[in-house]
Amino acid sequence: APSSDEGSSVGSILRANNGTGVGIDVGGVWQSGKLMVGVAIQNLFNTFEWDLKGFVYRSGKVLVNDTVTTLDDFDLEQAVALAPASLREEALGQRFGPAFAVGMAYRATSKIAITADAQHNTSQTLVVDEASHLGIGLEFRPVQILFLRSGISLVSTGRSQYAMGLGLVLGPVNLSAGVLSESGSGDYTVGSVALSFGHH
């Protein structure tokens, strides 16, 4: 875990810099008539590496059976040099691997647009999201200022995600809201609301 001085604030912890690197993403978009297709390669080149000098090592063991529960003190911080070599090597081996993405949008009419996208990550060590997913979506614009959207995606870990939302454009003001529900692993539902200003 990243280290912090005792008594430091959350803000100082968040400002900790325990790893650095340079990454390059490339992509492009092609449009013909009502069809638009985009492709991207993320982390085509990435040199990120943890700086273990900013970490500490906590060693602990837990023994649980029918009659006895033993818990060591996980709060004891030790120098990272005392961590097993295999653990230090695993941390240093964590990388952002290439991720491939493709998306398309087809405007069937002035009121209806169909979208689809797919993504695949080649590395899981520093990826907290799904390894890959495939999604489709639909946008319906009943009037000029209102956008209604819905979509579904299938995730490589066996999860399914369903989303719906709306966007309201009033001149330079854009108000959008959406809700996403996931099933298959730790079912949950989240919502979001956003307000932006500028040219649309």
C-alpha cells in the first residue's frame, strides 16, 4: 500500500505520487453519409511503473476455525524492503497493456440513431474495469431539444449492464441524466446528472 506520514490529511494522501510513466493512445474516425466508425488503440506504448519507495509493507495472518479466531496486527507498517521478493516483483510487473476499441454510429433518420461498440483489454494487472465488453445503444430525438437514450452491454466477466437516460439541450445549456443497472455479479444500480454550458 502507498505510505503516508502519520497525521497527514486525506488531501496529502491523494497528492502522493507513487508511480510515473508515459502512455500513447492512437485512434481515428471515418464517416460516410449516415455512418460513422471510430477505432482506437489505448496504451499502444506505456512506461508506467510503481515507485516502491512510496509504499509500506503490512504483514498479517488470519486463522479461523470453529473455535478459535486469530488475527495479527495488520496496522504494523514495515519498510517495503522487508516484503517478500515475489510481492515486490509482482508490483513492479504491473503494467497498462494495450486495449483495442471500435465504435460505430448510424443515423437512420433525423430522429433515430443506432450505436454499437466493443472493447478488449489485453492486461488485467492495472485494469479495474471489465476485460472486454460489447454494447449496443439507441437514441431517439422526438423533438429538436430532447434526446432519449437506452443501451445494453455484455461484459466478459458474465455481467450484463442496462442503461437509459435523456439529454435536454436549451441553447448553450445541456442537461443530461442517466441510470445504469448491472446484474450477474454484485447487482447494483447507479444514476448520474450533469449540467454543462457551451456550444452544442
